[in-house]
Amino acid sequence: MTALALGACGGNDKTEVASTASAPAATATGRHNQADVTFAQQMIVHHRQAIEMADMAQEHAHTSDVKALAVKIEKEQKPEIKTMTGWLKSWGEKVPEGRTMPGMGHRSPSATPSMPGMMDEQQMRDMTHAPGKAFDTMFLTMMIKHHQGAIDIAETEKKQGAHGPARTLAGDIITTQTAQITQMRKMLGTS
């Protein structure tokens, strides 16, 4: 455990990346700034909505391709939420509840749409009630917008963050979600 904490402080990127998923609290003891806190808090809220959308797709999607993409999104983002939650706790910062940022009140209508790519409650309800192929089109269109918002948040972290593992995660999010946007655009073209 001591080696992981020292590795995180020493700036060895390979140690930080390898240990991020397995020991989030241990790697989070290194240098961080407000940009890192904001990134983790926003991305947790952002990921939770993506998972909520993915859950809807499991029940309502018309095609197996959309369902498979939804499963992939959920599998990737749940561990990232766990990692970022560990960082926030180790830094003594608030972990967002649900889809609300700390200090914004419980499920405030302004809490989610203010972040890039977040859907409002009406959009989420509309997607739930969309039938068959219309659901798939709506899911893909909204998830593209959602991913673009996550990329914006991650790019800010890459520019302003100080915590190596958070900046690495931001880079991973940019890479993964850019590839998924390309995939979803192709799916929209063929659906």
C-alpha cells in the first residue's frame, strides 16, 4: 500500500495508471487541485446519467447492436465512478448524490442540464416512451451529445488538472468516447 501511495506522489505515470482501478484511495493522496475535484464530481454525475440511459436501452432498444453498446458503456463507466469516488473521499471532498452536484440541492432541475451533454428530465422521459426504432435513434442521438459533453469535461481536466491518474482517466475517456461516437454515427446511418 505504501509503494502505491509513494508511486502516486513520485510522478511515475505507469505506477499511477496501473494502480488507479485497483486502489483509488491510495493513488488519490498525491497532488491534486480544484480542477481535479470538479472533474471527478462532474464526471460521476455525467456517468450516472449515461448508465441510466444504458439501462433504458436494455429494456427498450429495438436492435441488439444498441443493447450491446449500452452494456459496454455501463461496464466501462461503473468502475470509473468507483475510482473517482475513491479520489474524492481521500481528498475530503463531497461525492455527488444521484445526478446532482454537491451544493445544488436534491435533483435540482438546473443541476444536470448545466453540464455539457446532460439531458434534462423531459428528454429522459421522452426517450423512455419512444417506441422501437424511434428509441434507438433517440438513444444514439442523445448518447452522442452526452459523450461529446463528457469529452469537453475531460479535455478541461487534461488542461487544468494536477492529479496524474485523473488526467490519465480523462485521456482514456476522450479516446473511448470518441470511438463510441464514431460507432454510434455509423449505427444511425444504417438504422
